[in-house]
Amino acid sequence: MSSVSSSAPVSEIGRVAVDLGPRSYDILVGGGLIARAGGLIAPRLKDRRALIVTDATVARFYLDELARSLEAAGIRQESIVLPPGEATKDFRHLEDLANRLLQARIERGSMILALGGGVIGDLTGFAASIVLRGIDFIQIPTTLLAQVDSSVGGKTGINTAQGKNLVGSFYQPRLVLADIDALDTLPRRELLAGYAEVVKYGLINDPAFFTWLETHGADLVDGDGAARRHAVMTSCAAKAAVVAADEREADQRALLNLGHTFGHALEAECGYTGELLHGEAVAIGMVMAFELSAMLGLGPSEDAARVARHLASVGLPTSPAAIGRGFDASRLVHHMRQDKKVKDGRLTFVLARGIGRAFLSRDVEMGQVEALLERSLAA
């Protein structure tokens, strides 16, 4: 079982340190952090000015609350509100955000606050890394997916026609504030998409956490605050350890891509329209990674079935057929070949010898992958 306590009150602030030497920072997890943000952010400011970047959906729920907290701490603030959705994570909106930051006369001593889900966090972090050659920013993730994955570790970027996250930078935040209460306003589908990333940590190297999720995952999805806090703390601790050991994904950080090679291909084929959410694609991808491992004789088929059974039990899709549209296996393979993890024409796959026993492999033949895809598409 994870060493992170599952009995702490939701209102208690938990702390996970990301150890990167002079660029180290904390992930704070607990309830009511947006309302307390001003006091938590103030010690990290070079001057008393912050620019909030958010989207129209999140702004309705949390922009005023965050602004009041900053004002109470004596921090001047302005806001930039962008359209919601994955389509915002592109060159056009990056240019728009950079221009609006410059029009606001942002200075290097200013702080940018990314208030929102993974799209806002990735886009804002990338803009922070390039405007004035680098401005400090803080992640305030409001979705489960962003709290346990995209807000931690410094990966920023945008999507292109060629694929997901192919343009970006490694740029670490100064702080991450994961407010568990923000999950109460998430649509169930968005919450489930984030839950897939929680499950990922158990499948990579923490089988006891996966077992815990089999028992408590439904409670987490249904609103149990203690279960949510424990899952976010455990996930963040797992990711922080990996990032500290391999910040720029030279080796073991690639394990965090479990399910993503398949998932990104499905997302690209769907066109980032919202038809398929990132976490839904990852859920399908993780099942396919375990099925591929079983097909290659590397892991037991029983574990692949166990993964699919748990994801399905909370309402996540587990095969491309669940999306309700036709796919072509050769087109999905084409998308995979655009992946960032291609080296010398070969893809690095995250496979598994069992639950909690993920490993990297560059020995997979794409013909085997296409055969698995064709089988899954025909199911």
C-alpha cells in the first residue's frame, strides 16, 4: 500500500515535494485551496502582480474566488479567459495568449497562474516558457486529470495536425495547488477521464494502489473526499519521484506514457473535438497495452482482463469499439509513427509483465500492433 495516508481530513493541506535542485517546488493537496491561494502564493512572488489564465467554463466557477483571495493577500491581478476544450491547445491560441500577455505589459517578475484543466495548464506553461524568455507560473489544476498528471512535471505544449503535444517545452511551475473541492463541479465524464490517469500509477509500479482502487475507486468517482485526497496524493507522489529521477524523459519517465501511444493515436484520429477525451483514450490504451503484452507472451491475459474489468466497472471505455465510430488500423498505426517516442523509426512501447510491473520495449513489430488493433476494432 502507498505510504500516503488515506485518513487525513480533506481540509488538511498535504505536501508532495518535487525535488529538482534549485527548480524544486511543492504540490499542495487539500480542500479549499483556491480560497486560500493568495496566502499560499504570496511568498513565491517576485512582485505583487499576477495574471490569471483560465477558460470560460472554469471562470464561471472559480475566477472570482481566486481573484478575491489574491486581492486579500495584496496581490494585484488581471485575467485572460480563453475558450474551453482541446481545440484551444494549438498555435493560434498560443499566439493569442502570448500577445495578450504582452499587451498586459507583463514583466519577468510577474507571476502567471494557470487556472483550469490540462489544456489551460499545458498552453499557459508553454506560453510562460517563451514570453520574455521565461516567466514564473503556478499550476492551479481544477480537473482530476490535471491534478494527478499534467500539472506536475513541467511538460508543456500544444497539439498540431501531426499529433498531440509535438510542440512544447519542459518548464517547471513554481507551485501546484490541487484543490480537491474543485472536483465537485466536474462533469462525471471529465472526472472519469482523470480517474484513468490515477489507475495508471497503480498499473506502472504500485499493485497495492491498484488493489486499493478496485475497492475504493467507485467511492472516489461518487464524491468521497477522503478517497479523492488519498488518490491525488498517492498519484502526485508517484509522479514526483519519477520526475525527480528523469525530468526530461531520457529513460524511466517514459513509463508514465502507459496507454498513451494507443490513446494518442485514437485522439488524433478523432481530431481533438471532444468526441474522445484524453483520459478515455488512455483507458483504452492501457487495456490495449496489457493485451499486447499478453499477445506477445510477456504478461498474463488474466491481468489484461482485470484491468479492463476495473475500468469498465466505473464507466470508462476499454476498447475502440466503445467510441461508436469506425477506425482503420493502418491509420492508427500511421498516427503512432508520429509519436515523440519514435527513435530510428521504432516506437518505444510501455508494456507490462503484470499489474504494477510496467517496462519499456523497443522490440515490438508494428505488424503485431496492427494485428491487435484489427482484432480490437472487430470486437
